[in-house]
Amino acid sequence: MADKDAGRSGSKDSGRSCGRGHRPGGKRYSNSNIRMFWIMLAGAVFRRRSRAAMAVIASLVGSATLFCLISVCVIVPRQMAEEMQSYGANLIVKSNGTGKTADGIQQAMIDHTTDMVTAYGQQASWAAYRYENVRIHSAPYQVAGIDPVRTRRINTFWSLQGSMPQGKNQILIGSDVARALSVSVGNTIKIGYRASDSRDGTASSDKAQPRRDSVSDILDTGGKPFSICGIVDTGGAEDSMIYMTNPALESLTGRKRGADVIEYASAAQGQDLDRLVRNINDMTSMNVTAQKVAKISAANASIITMLTTLFWIISLVILALTIVGVSTTMASIVSQRRSEIGLRKALGATSAGISAEFQAESAIYGFVGGILGIGVGYGVSAALTDTVFQRSASFSWALALLCLAISVAAAVAASWIPIRTAVKIDPAVVLSDE
């Protein structure tokens, strides 16, 4: 009995021992599989270095081009939108001549309107204009009271001979006025003003126009002397205008009044600009009317949209070519490894295991190529934006990670067809050919 019990006990212990030994053995087998996976992967990469280099180069070119084009696509249109603000106003706000703006647009209203313009997170430069009708040598002209610094900042496209007016006795005249009066920079002219000539600052268009005066006023030649400090030539309405500082205009007219028009050079484009115009016009209590300068805003939006579309199309083409290049290289690798794949399947390798190995190999090519491509792409984009667009490009980590992810994903996607070919290999056929 004792022997039987001992036998049974020994039998149970040996079973438990075998069971305990099986699990560690299974664990060692799993570790061995993982280790073998990486050994096979490293061998596949290093034994076929030329093919691996081709796949890496394909990913490098794609990643570099993608990073470069997206950098240019994102940076250049944004900077162009900011720079286009210097080519004149794309939004005009005018006084209705009633309510709060009965005596022009006061500074508080200018500040409020400016806050609405910048509420979209868009930077905007602005300049305000007060219009009055005056006389020079009995002929009617229109003068605008301005802040010289703001006006010059928003109108950098002006071709200016001389300088902007600074003192109370200086004026800037348009080229048409200079030709009509036969004057040049440094000359002095007399400007006369009468309250009956004024239109109380109301403006029916973007630039207020002088009204025609009665024939009885034709001999009115008096006025205050002003020195011509500059002549502006734009080919537009500015050429028939006279500009002086607001204090100078207040001294000439004898009274202080608000602005008739505010011009904004806003970075807002397209629908954002339309929404901004609607919001200002809906605020009827402001007693102002907003309208966009259609030509400038449409041209800005058209140029930026065209450039953005072009860059994205090229990016997609480059991405497609990258996928084709990696796919061709992987197909060549699969073709070279047919006998190896057949032997591994004959020894028990699963289709999932072979597929995972090829996907990992493709991902490595995409990762290495992506890292190198990002460095090359940044160098090219920096040189391109500096030499061609005269702008600076900063490195974007978010864009780098995006391009790296796309590079890896494109490489894995490119290996899909070659992998399908690999897992369909019949080991019997391959080994019989050998």
C-alpha cells in the first residue's frame, strides 16, 4: 500500500513538475520566436543592403519633398497674406453722418471697430481719413487729414517723392495736383477753406469727392500757405488728393472733427472677411457702414488659394511616387527571397509571421528614410523660402512628426501588394524548383 501510495504520489509530483516545466519552456519558446524575428529582420536588411538603400532613398525623397512643400504651403501663404496687407486696404468703414458719427468717427468708435476687426485673431493695420473741400488758385480740391505714420504703413505701395507731411505747414500732394498746379517738392501754395465748401465729412464712396462750387466763388484766391514736402503717384484716386496732418487740417478749418473713413488692411480673407463686414453692418448703433475692397480681397484670396492648391497637388503626386518606389523595391525583395520564404513556410512559419516581418522591414525603411528626409526637406525649404520668396522658415516639430508618420505609413502601405505575393508562395512548388 505504501509503495502504491508512493507511486501515486510520485506520479502526481512528476506531473506537477512536468506542468511547471512546460510553462517556462513555453516562455522560452516565445522569447526565442521574438529573438528569431529580429534576427531574421536584421539579416534581411543587411544581406540586401542595396535593396534596402533603394527603399530608404525612396522614402527619403518622398519625406523630404513632402516636408519642404508643406512647409512652403503653410508658411508662404500665411506670410503672403500678412505682406499683402501692405498693398492697401481690403476693408473700408465709413461714417453714416448720423448718431454717434454725426460729427465723424471719433477715436472711441475707431477703437471699437478695430477690436471687431481683430476679434478673429487677425492682425490688421488701419488709417483714418477726414475729408474737406478746399480751394487752390480758385480751383476746388479735396484735402484729407491723416496720421502720416499709419497712412504710410498701410500704403507702402505708394510711389513717394519727398516725405510724408509732419508739421502744420506741410502737405503731400498727388501727382495730378502737382501737374495741374505746375509745382514740385519744396514749393509753397496757398490753400483756402470756407465752411460752406465743406460737406460735413460725409462720404458717398470709398474716397470722398469734392462738390462743384458756384461760379461766384471762382475768384476766391486767398488762403494759408503750405510747403509741399512730397508728391505721391499711385495711378489711382490718391493722385488727385492733398494730404496734411490732422492738426494742420484742424488749424485750417478752425474746428476738430472725427474721421470720415477708416481703411483696414486685414489678414482676414474670403468668408472671414465677408463675415466681418456683416457683423459691423449689423451693429446699427455704431452708425457706420463697412464694405470690402473687392479687387484687393479677391486678388489676395485668389493668389493664396492658387499657391496652396498647387503645393498640395504636388505633395500628393510626390507621395504617390514614393509609394510606387517603395512598393517596387519591396516586390524585388520578395522575388529574391522566394526560396527562403518557401523554406520557412515548409518549416512551419505562418503567413501572419511572414507578413509581420515584411511590414516591420518596410516600416524601418520608412522610418529611416523619413528621419533623413525631414532633415533634407528642412534644409531645402529654408533655402527655398529665403532665395525665392525672401522669407524665413522655422522648423516645425509637429510637421516633422506628421511627415515621419506619413513616411512610415506610406512604406507599410506600399508593401501590401508584395506581402500578399509573399504569403501566397507555395513551399512545395518553390522547393521543387530548387
